[in-house]
Amino acid sequence: MKKIKNILAILMVVLLSSCSSTRSLQEYYIDNTENPNFLHLDVPTSILKLDEASLTESQRTALSSLRKLNILAFKKTEENTTQYKAEKQQVKAILSNDVYSELMKMNTEFGRATIKYLGDDDAIDEVIIYGDNDERGFALIRVLGNDMNPAHFMQLLQAVQKSDYKGEGLGALGDFLKG
């Protein structure tokens, strides 16, 4: 009987220690899709309107590895400054988790940005782009895919930059953060 209690106690410790107290990024997205301070968009990769015929083989491979983009943006106003700070802190806590590997940090005309990913170095399943600006708010973009190759992904970004794509379908995000 004592052995069974010891085994149960060990099992409970293992189960409790395996449960993370940190929310996942997916949970954060779901929890805030109905929050009026947030704009939430699920965007299929077909919105990029890339002519596959003009892509290199590695760019086509990268495009086929993409599934969709999840965008969550918080627009800061004078009325929600306290909530903005709290939400920004929550996102940074989630992204500081060791499961995310940092790809790069940069300063943009919008503000500071960080790009992280989930998966192996040569088979990324999710790229997370987080940018914030203390005057406008923040945006959190999840690029979801299957076994994305970072080198191919960078080539695909270059193809998007060279394409005729002008952000069609993402106007709501720009409008949300501007005005």
C-alpha cells in the first residue's frame, strides 16, 4: 500500500511539473480574438498572389510549406494604456519561453521587431514576428507552415518584396494601427 502511495505521489509530481504555468501563444490568440482592443486576422497564403511560374524552385518549395498567417494587433489609445502595458508584458513573457528560438531583432519605421521560430533549424513549423511601438500598439504575426526552411523562407520574402503584392487584404491591419 505504501508503495502505491509513493508511486502515486511521484506520478502527481511528474504531471504537475509537466504542466506549464505559461500560456501558449495559441492560447493568447484565442483568448483575445473577441477583445475590442485587438484586431484578429487569419490570412491564407494565397493572398500573397505570387505567380508560381516566376518563382525559383526553392521559393516554390517555401511557398508550398506555408499554410497561413495569424495576425493579432493591439491598438493603443489613451483609454487603454494600462491594458496595453499588461498585454505587451504578457506577450513578451510568452515569447521569452525557451521553446522559441530567436532569428533576429530589428528596428523598423513602425518600431522594434523580433522574429522567433518554433521547430528545428532546418524544419521550422512556426515563425513569430512581434513588433511594438509605445505610441501605436503592437502586432503579433504567426506564420504557420510545415517544415519551413529558413533559407527558402528568406528567398520567399525577397520574392514577395519584388512582386506586385501591395498588402491587399491586410488593409484592415494598417487602418487599425494608423487611426
